[in-house]
Amino acid sequence: MDKVSKSVIERYIKEACEMATISVYKNSGPFGCIITDMNFKEITRGHNMVSLNKDPTAHAEIVTIRKACEILDNHELSDCILFSSCEPCPMCLSAIYWSKIKYVYYANTRDDAKIFGFDDSFIYEEVNKDIKNRSIKMKKIYSSNALDSFVMWYNKDDKKIEWTPTVDL
């Protein structure tokens, strides 16, 4: 990483942390995020909106990913960099993977967040458990039409998402 990239990355991290402070002033969680293209040109920024929107999924990264997708008119952000005030939680990390963001820079760690009451360790542990041992009880129910939408999707000629089944249909 050259000096210019390092200073730009540090600037965006500082600004993501400033977004987190703005979020606290607005009575929401202390998290901020910025998304840029690969040349460090800002696309959008956002902050936690969980309490403001009464939406448990409105984390800073999710809010910012949604805005970037809207701005770029694409569900894929593979040519983007995400800057966050904190290491992404399991939900946000999943959204980062699904959106195909290539690089993530963050300031605080999950352990830093835990000190202040934002503890995601339970979720990390739950995800690793066998489905029958999770605290939320889940049960698969048979339905004769369950696979219909998958088969229909597979047979579509105008798919916007690449998909390859692991079995022959």
C-alpha cells in the first residue's frame, strides 16, 4: 500500500468514526460506514438507523450497502471498498459477502464493541451449532412445491445473478 492509499484509507476510517458519532447524536447505535469505488471515490455513507427506523437490520453497513446498490443500480458491489467504524457483525458480514465487496477496513474490533454492550459472540456461536442445537427452534416442513421456484429460477434465460446448482436437475 502506498502512502497516498494509506492516508486516504485513514481519512475514510476517521470519517466513518465521525458518522458513528453523528449516529449517537441522533439517538442510534455508535456505528458509521462509507463505501467507495476501487479508486477511493466516495459512493455513499451512512450510519446506524436501528432505533430511528425501528428496524433491527438497519446497521450502518446494511444502510450504506443498500444506498450504494441504489446509486449504482446494481445488487453487486464487487468494485467497492467498505470503511466501517467497527468490525462488521455477523449480519453485516453476510451482506458484505452477498454484495461481493472486495475490501473492508474497520476501526474498532468486535471485542471493543463488546465492552460497550454490543456483544455478537452469541450469534457467532449459534451459527456454528448444528441446526437442532440452536436456541431458536427450527424445523423443516415438507411442501410439494418447495423446489418449484428454484427450478423456475434455474430455467430462466434472463437471470441477473449467476447460479450453478450442485445437483443435476
